[in-house]
Amino acid sequence: MINISESAQQHFVKLLDTQAPNTRIRVFVVNAGTSSAECGVSYCPEDSLEPEDKILSYEGFEAAVDEESQPYLEDAEIDFVTDQMGSQLTLKAPNAKARKVSSDAPLKARIQYFIESEVNPGLASHGGHVNLVELTEDGIVVLQFGGGCNGCSMVDVTLKDGIETQMLQQFEGEVTGVKDVTEHQAGEHSYY
């Protein structure tokens, strides 16, 4: 479920050596399945364990994951990197914002996951996002832009050269095009 690098495992062993016996680490997701999802790691003393927790064993320590966070931590990675700027613990959880769907899930569910995990993180740097409005019978994905994308002068380029190109490649033979139904109004919120 969670791949913890050797350097991160060594780091956790050192940290846990200073804690009460049987203390584990807890890996969790706050606001799981939303665009504001955040991943974290904390100490988990023995008396903080919940019956539904999943216990993962690593070299010299254990990690606890609460039941709600489990599906959102699929394919997560924790690393401990040291460079000239110092040391840093990194946690990457590609499924934290949207629960991973299987390759045989309905097309609409796979498109929604793709939007949450691939498209919206890129648009977020400009304060924008897209929502799936509809999937037509002929394979047209109908989107609505929001945030900084609403009224942006580059929205057509983002739609055709970015999102549509990605979706046609990702869902080859299933998606035939992408359409924007947003009534764009430029304003202070728009990114230029």
C-alpha cells in the first residue's frame, strides 16, 4: 500500500527510538477524496490504535493507517531526501484527492478520476479547476471551468491543446472530444 524508502525507514526508526515503547507512525489523509486533500505522518502511541486500523510492517517499525485513509493511500510513497538545503521527508499520494478506480470501471468514473488526479492539479497552479458536467452517448466530455480558468484568455488553448489532447490519448476509442459549457466572464479571479 505505502512504499517507504530505505532512508525514510531509517529516519522513522531513529524518531521512534525516542518515543514510548510500541509507538508506531500513523499515515493519514485529511479531506480525503477532495481537491483540498492533505497527507500527513504522525506518531501513533499504542493507546491511539483503532480496531479498524491497518498495520503495515517495515524494517524496525510499524505504520498504522485509518480505515478511511486506506483507499486514498494506494500507491503512496514516503522518502527522506538529504541535499545541500538539508533533509526533508516527502510524501506523495497520487490517489489522495480521488479514490483510484480500476481500469474496468465505467468510463464516466475513469474520466472523473483522471480529472481529479491529472487535470485539476495542473490547473490549480492558476487557481482554476474543471468539473465533469456530462459524458454524451457519442463520447463527448462536457466540462465546466471554474476559479481562475473562468474568463481566462487561454481557456481555449487549455481545453483543446491540453485537456482534450490528454483525454483523447488516455481514453482512445472511448472519448471523441471535449466541450466547454462555461459562460466565461473575465474578472479579478481570472488568470492572465
